[in-house]
Amino acid sequence: MGSKVHGKLKLAHASGGVKSEPLRFAADCMLGRLARWLRILGHDVVYFHTVDDSELVDFAAREGRVLLTRDTRLVQRRAARGALLIHSHLLEEQLRQMVLWNRQALLGPPLCRRCLECNQATVPVKKAELKDRVPVYVYRTQARFMTCPACGRIYWRATHVLSMLRRLRRSLPRASQ
């Protein structure tokens, strides 16, 4: 499939695209939507609904993850060096800040290669195995499917992928487009 160009935004879509490793993040409870979008972009994001600040900082350091938070007190901790303070509560502005932080790495990995719910890397699954697990229309119109080995969710490319790309493009800094 290679890289696709949507507007002026070039995103990698498959193994033939940009060769870049996914970034690894730990996101606090205030950044659930951002965590989900970073997973859409192919990154490894552990998201905590509830966690003690010191446990979150320790986890991120132990796992070699960039800590994402909106908590100004948390980033002031010496142990939280390298944490990224997300300034806005609005998703589009959060995405814009992330792209400004590291555009090349953020937009490098293949899209939609992680489970949006449990963060596991998805794996290809044969279409024939899914006949009774996806809607009839989806089965007829889609050729490739991915599944999460941990939770069993099934993923396929559909019109929502283009919608996500349009939303992401709108979020990018104007000067960088």
C-alpha cells in the first residue's frame, strides 16, 4: 500500500511507508482521547484511567516512555524529566502540540496498527475466518482485516479512516502543512 498523500499531509499506511518505530507514551487520566489518537497513528500508548502521580512517573521511566500529562505539578517533579505537558483540553490543539513536538516521528509509523482499546499490536487475519464476525456488507467490500490478539476486536479500513485523516490534517499547524 505504501504512503498515501491526503491533501498536503503524507502519512505512512503500511510496511512500504516511512520506516520509523512507533513512539512509546504513558498518558494520564486527562488524556484519553489523545491516547486513542496516538494509537490510531500507530504509537504504543499506555493510558491510565486512574493512577497515582508517583506511580505514573515511575512507570514511564521504567518502561522508557514519554509521559504525557496536563498536570503542571506532575511535570515539575525531578523524576518526570522529559515529560510533555499538554496545554490544551481540546483534542485538535493537543494533536497540533504533539506534531510540533516531533512531527517526523509522530507521523512516521503505519496507521491503525494498534488496538484502540487495549493498545496491543494488531495482526493480520484471513478474511475467511471472519465471515460470521463482521457485518455482511463489510465482509463483501473489504479485503484486509486485522485483529487484536488480546481482546479480539477486528479492524478494517473504511470511510472512517479518511475522516480521521481529514481531522488530523485540520489539526496540523498551518505553517507545517
